[in-house]
Amino acid sequence: MENGETVRDRRLEAFVADLASDRPVPGGGAAAAVALAMARALLAMAAAVSARRAPEGERVALEADAAVQRQAAIDELSLADRDMEAFGRVLAAMRARRSGGEEGARAAEVAAEAAVGVGEQAAEAALAALRAAGQLAGRVRPAIAGDVLAAVALADATLAVAVDNMAANADLLADGERAVVRRRAEGLRRRGRALAATARRRAQAAQAGGDGHASP
């Protein structure tokens, strides 16, 4: 990507070409952030389509939900830029560490701490999207519930990538801090499983014409 250019500035085809290039950045974290933006966009669409034929009070609520999800879709793209910056710094620090010396090792640790933070931000954003999907799933039209399921799958995948990246970057940290990060990552993963299961159950019930609160 050109200097100063953000993911939001790129056409999708160009971003895919960047991913397929011989450069390590952008990588999986940035791709997952874009997937999360798509998940939010699908939730926005599901809310907007469902609002068309909803009773007045619910229509207003669904339109408001759609607006929130549209803005979130745009906001999530900045996660891709933060991931690319953090990952680039980790790669540079690892090269410096290989040259030897305490300074290089410390630089790698500082870069890894920042990358763990970005991964945690992405994981929390994915959890928020899963939570939103669960809240919306029982209120959408049956014909559009499949798009909520697609959003859940994308957000769940983003969470998996984010927590895996947290664990991978934790390998550059001191033993005690590494263990703390891994526990946090596992906690995020558990929360995600619960939220995704709830959202899927409600969307599947809505797809079948239920109220979204049926038992699995």
C-alpha cells in the first residue's frame, strides 16, 4: 500500500492484491478487520430491510440500529490500519532482535505489547458485533436472517484471528506477561463462543419463522 494510504482509501480489488503480494503486510489481522466491517455492514442491511415492513415503533428502532451498524462498519476498517502498523513494527523489531543486543530484545517486546493491544481491540470489537447480532437476530424478517448468520460467521472468524494473534505476539513477551496475555485471549475466546451460539440460535429461529428465542 502507498505511504499514508488507509484501508478505507483502497478499492477492494486493490486490497485483495495487497494481501496476495509477496509482502507480509497486510496480513491476517488486517483481513480479519475487513471481514468484521463486512459483518457490521450485513447487520446494517438486515436491520434496514426489516425496518421496511415493521410496525412504526419497531421501524424506528430498526432504522436506528441500521445507522449504528453502518457507522460501526466504517469504524472497523481503522482496525485494519492499526493492525498493519503494529504488525510492521513487530517485524522490524524482530529483525533488530536478530542482530543481537539487549536494545533489540526490548524493542521486540515493546512492539509485541502494542500488537497484543491491537489484537485485543479487534477481539473486543468482534465481541461487540456478535452481541449486536444476537440482539438483532430475533427482530429481523425470516428472509434476511441468513445474512445475520453470515455476519455472525464473519465476526466469529475475526475473533479467532484476533485471539490467535494475541497469543502469537505474546511469545515475544516475558514469561509472566505471556501467561497473562494468553489467559486474557482464552477468556475472550470463551465469551465469543457464548455470544456466537446465542446469535446463531436466534437467527436460525427467525429464519424458521419463530421469534428468535426458541431453544436449540
